[in-house]
Amino acid sequence: MQNGILVSNIEFLPGYSVTQHLGLVQGSTVRAKHVGRDMMAGLKNIVGGELKGYTELLVESRQEAVERMLQQAKAMGANAVINVRFSTANITVGASEILAYGTAVVVTRG
């Protein structure tokens, strides 16, 4: 549960019944690479290993996109978002969009 809203990447929530379908909700953010992260990434390309600066950037971006999606769901009166998915797209050199989307619903126990 995030922000009082149940979130699931499957089409249902075990133990709950969907009582109302409210529609598609989405949240996105566009983030650019940081010069310092780019320099470290260049070094990692030579020696290998995880690009931790980029990993952190993607984690922060996904969290922001999900938060925006949940705000939209809450504004619609949802208490759950099901079938959540993520998508990424390059916007321009050095900048990418992270999109989180799902179906806003009202669920009850049982």
C-alpha cells in the first residue's frame, strides 16, 4: 500500500473485489543525466560493473512516476491501482521519460 492506495502489477488483488472501474491513470517524469554521473559511467564502461549513479536516477524516476500516478488515482476516488506497468522512452540525447500506468479501481474486502 502506498499513500493509502493498494498497488498491484496483476489484474486483481487477492482477497478483494473490484466494485468500480475508474479508468486509466498515469504518471511520468523526464530526467536528464548528471555530468558527474556521466563521467563515472564512462569509467565504468572501461572497467565494467554497475552504473550506480544511473541506477539511483532510475529508482528516483520510477518513484516519482508512481507517486504522480497515485495522485491521479486518488483524485478520481480510487483506493487501488491494478495492472501497473512501466515504460521508458528517450526524449532527447541525455534525457529519458519514465511512465507508470495502471487501472484505477475501487475495491472492497472479500
